[in-house]
Amino acid sequence: MRKTVGTLLGKSVAQAVKLRGKSGGQAMPGLVVETLVPGYLGMMLRQLPEGVAIITGTNGKTTTTKMVVELLRANGKRVLTNATGSNLTRGIISSVSQQATKTGRLPFDVAVFELDEAYAYQFTQVMRPRYVLGLNASRDQLDRFGEVDMVAKLIGDTMLAATDRIIANADDKRLSAIAATSETAVIYFGVTPDLLQYFPRDDELVAVDAPTPVLQAADVPLAIELLSFNDAHATYRMGKEQVKATLQVTGQHNFQNAAGALALVHAMLPDATLEQLMTQLGEVKPAFGRGQAFRLKNGTELQLNLVKNPASFRQGLASYVRPHTSVMIAVNDRVADSRDVSWLWDIDFTSLQSAQVAFTTGTRAADIALRLQYDDVATQAIESNLEHALQALCKQSGDKVVFATYTAMLKLHALLGKQAGKTL
């Protein structure tokens, strides 16, 4: 009865939010259900015959979750997930209530959730996950998490809650060290040593002498290792088997995220071959606002990229900036972005010297323009209004790339739905 009541309540609140005609509000049904029907989430998830898998880490959660979900579905699994990216407990409750039947039944085999680092461990107290994938730990929102050691501890506590298997990044020294203390079986993924320069660890971003990772992916059994990448093509190894893949998901960081996704799916589907999974991986498209491309009405292409900390911004600059590219940087300082934008000073922007920074925009448009000036990067214009800046950018010739913090990305994505001819 309580499952039915909670589900109907969640669906009703979601419908009310929709009727208001405003975007957002994905977590509101979860807040109401969490308050009025305590224990709802655990009751619901215990119906799943194959349990729950969690994906957490500082960067890459949404894209990696999308990869895992689509690979599992391609192999016949009915997967419950939080596709909107609302990754706090209330967002999970909202997703569950919306995808359940009116009687409170979940017609799924397994759940795969991306979870915010600070909330993931709280989730494990409600429902112990069978699998936990720890992607990486780096400095993020200092006003929420503090320094990187605290981030690693939050992710590590979640990893240690796994009952069946931990999947850990062998090249992240903090996470691999925590995983090594677990009595639960661990699978490691990583990149070949020659590629480590393309995937800098947090200590390297701030010029701290970082020790060698505790483990290398090639040293552990059943690991997925990224051997090479070029443009959209990559080669992975599992044991003695090497397979090539061509990805639609963009950005060099996503070759590493794909290794984590493959390691998790291989743990969940041990009979699936690496070649089979690679073919299916090539069908996965970019996640919402994460390297997503739009064809504008004037025939040019615009790529929208979420950036939220030094690590993600550095990877975005390395992946998407080309000579003569028109660049716009949108930085907000709302709660979901981080009020503290001092992290902008930990990024090397010199690669933008050969590009054209058309606009800086958002609530901190002037701040990012000043930061760019210190790296001898000229800005064409400062326009704090996101809509005005986007309209002006779309009128320019040539392809464009936009780097945006979270709330700026959401606003720009909505605006691009009107400005763009289609999503690529």
C-alpha cells in the first residue's frame, strides 16, 4: 500500500510541476515523497531482481551512466535509471516514482544510477548497491566538498559499500588505494602509461608532485585498458584481447570514461564479448550538454560543453578547441555551479590564444574575461546576458564551441532548442 501511495503522490506532484509550465523541478516529487512516505525508496528498489549499480566520481558521471545503461539495454536488460541527471537522493526518488506503475511496481531488472559524491554514501544506507564504479576524484566545488581528499573519502565510502564488485580507476591513486582495502572483489580500469599525460590527475593540475598510482590497469585481471585513441577511434584491451572502437561520444576524457563503463558492464554481463560491447558502445550519443552538437539555422555547428572544475575544463579545452574556432565561455555562480569561482585560476587558458573568444557571459562574465587576460587571451565582448550572447554568437560564421557551468549550460541548452535547426 505504501509503495502505491508514494508512487501516486510522486506522479501527481510531477504532473503539477509540469502544468506550471516551468523547466526544472525534477527533484520536487522526490522531496514530497521523501517527506510524506519515509522508506519509499528502499521499498521500491528491493523489488529489482538484479539490484543496483552506482556510478560516482567528480567528472564523467552522466556520460558514463548513459554508456552503461545503453550497453545493458542493448543486451536485453530492462534498466531503471535517472536519465535527467538529477543525482541527489530526491532526484532518484522522483525517477523511481515516475517510472513505476501506478500500483508501485518497478518493471525492471536492474537500476543504474549516477549519484553525486556527497549523497552517494547516504543512498547506500537506504539500499546497498551490488556494484559501484568510482571514476575519479578531483577538486570540485570547494564551498561544498572542501579539498580533494574529502572528495576521495566520500567516493571511497560509497565504493566500500558495494556487495558484489567495486570498479575503480587504477590511475587515480586515491581511489585505487581505497579500493585495495576492500574485502569485496575489485576490477580496475585505466589507460596505458603512455597515455597518462592526456589524463592528468588532480595533483598534476596544481603542480604537486604526485606519486605513482597504487595499481596500473595492466597489472590486474579482467581490467579494461585504453591503449590508444585518435579522433573518434580508440583501442581497448581486456586480458589478451584487443578491440577497436569508434565513438560518437566526443572528448578525449570520454575514452577513459568508456573504459570504466566497459569494466562495469563486463562485471554485470560476464558472457558479453568485448567486441560485442564495442560495437554497441559506438551507438551511444553524447549526453545532455556534454559535448552535444547542434546544427544552427545558418548551417554552422555549435558544440555545448559542461565545465565545472579545473579537470573538466582542461579536458574540454584539449578536446574541442581548434585554431580559428569561435569560443564562448559562460560562467554562473549559482549554488549548483559553486559560489566560489576561484577554481578558474587553476586552469591554463593559453590554448585559447589561437582561437577567437567571441564572448564571455553569465553572472561572472567579467571575472572570466579578466582571467583570460592574464593568459594573454583577448575577448571580443563581455555580455552578461546569456540569451543576448548566444544570439550574437550564432550569427557568426564558422563553427563554434561553448564552455558553460551547470546552470548556464541548462539555460543555453533550452535556448539552443529554439536557435538550432537540429541536434546532431
